[in-house]
Amino acid sequence: MKAKKISASKKQQTKTAYSFLAFPLLVFSVFTIFPMLFAFVISFYDWNLLIPDKPFVGLANYVELAHDPVFLKAIKNTTVYTLGVVPTQTFLALFLAFIMNQKIRGRAFFRLAFYTPAITSSVVTSIIFVWIYSGPGLLNYLLSLIGVEGDDWLFNPKTALFAIMILNIWTTSGYFMISFLAGLQSIPQSLYEAAKIDGANQWQQFWRVTVPMVRPITFFVIVLGLIGCFQVFDQIYVMSSGGPVNSTTTMSYFTYQSSFKYFRLGYGAASAIVLAAIIFVATWLQKKYFPSEVN
């Protein structure tokens, strides 16, 4: 009798669990799974919103992407952007977290100040930085005070992408600082005490104790950073619209242009699938060659 009651109780718990999960799973399927599958399917079609006929073209969209100079430029820009932003924001976030974990005056204020850009609208911060980077903007004014002639940074193909990279580093370092701060506060103080007894100074404690102990957080931050950088769109859209001369066109912005500016949804879907594949490979390599276990 007891076994039957336990079995009936488990069945009731299972039904209750599925009833709670049903609606979230339905929403997830409709707004995530179905769009992904639909994008994969239409990537094999010449799917144009303005043309009723949508013929099957097989791998033609992917072949065209391989020979599209704008798409190849977008891959290069996205790679440069990712390789520049991810290591910088990771190291800066760890450094800020280490400083904010010390007993210093005004620590709560500085934590709030560093974190505020992360919760500010990216469109708002992008508009502010457009003014900062403009010809008569704040940056050039400050440079003029030391006798340096500035430039219109977002209209120069050599500086536009790096200017946007600086904005991204500024807005994300504070966000990842919170993750590192949580990791730092979980490190046993006995490790630092043992390091002090062994004669390690503060810099050696940072590299020999702190960095290895926050390895799982570092893995988490780098993975999120990689995904975010590969998918960067809003700053590009607001600040440069992919220009000048496609110097800031990223893969996400290329997908947007192909799909909603030129209405080639099949071609845009193919570029999105390529982007998803690159993110998957990058994350897999990260997991393989940078394990998250504490060493």
C-alpha cells in the first residue's frame, strides 16, 4: 500500500511539474525553436518578401556568401571586434572586481558607478558616444587642450570600429565585474593566509591564488563575451550603420541588412546560420582548450 501511495504521489508531482512547464515550453518553442528551424529551412530558398515566388535554391545562398566581399568583410570585422573586446573586458572586469573587493572608502559608490553603464539602455549610451566621438564632440575638445588635433572618429574607416569597441568594453566590464566579485568573495581566506606565510606579495597572490580560483567565472565571462561580441548589432546600427565603407559592418548587421533592407530573407537566414555555426565552434574550442575546472 505504501509503495502504491508513493507511486501515486510521484505521478501527481510529475503532472504538476509538467503543468507548470507547459506554458514556458510553449512560449520557448513558438518564439525560439520554431524561428530557428524556420530560418534554417528558408536559408535554402530564394525567399524574398517582395516576390511571391520563392524557389528552392539549395546551397546557392551559402555559395554566394562565400564570394560576397561585404560578408567576408563582416566576418573580418566581427573577428577583430571579438578578439579586441573579449580579452580586454575580461581582464578589466577581473581587475575592477579585485579592487572593489578591497576595503576602501566609497566602495559601494564605485561599485554602483562601474555597474551603471551595464543597466543603461545601449541605444542611449550609443547616442551619447556618437556625440563624444563627433568632430566638435567632447573627446576632440579634451584632445585640443593638450594640443592634439582630433578626428571625426566614427567617419574614419581606420578608427570607427575601434571606437565602438571602446564603448562596448566600457558598458560590459561593470556587468562582468559583478560575476567576478561573487567569485572572489567565495575564495577561502585561508588560501591568502597560506600564501602570505609562504612570502607571496599581493601581486603574486593575485596571479597564483585569485586568478586560478575564479577560473569557472572566467570561463563563464569569456563564453558570454564571445556570444555577445559575435552578435553585436545595436551599437553598430545606432552609431555607424555599418559604415564608413563597411568598416563596421558585422555579421549580425549584415544579416539585418540582407533581411530587412534588401528583403532577401533566405540570404539573410543563411548568414545567420553561418554566424550560429561560428559561435558554436568558438564555444566548443573554448570548452576544449580552456576548461572551467579550478586548477
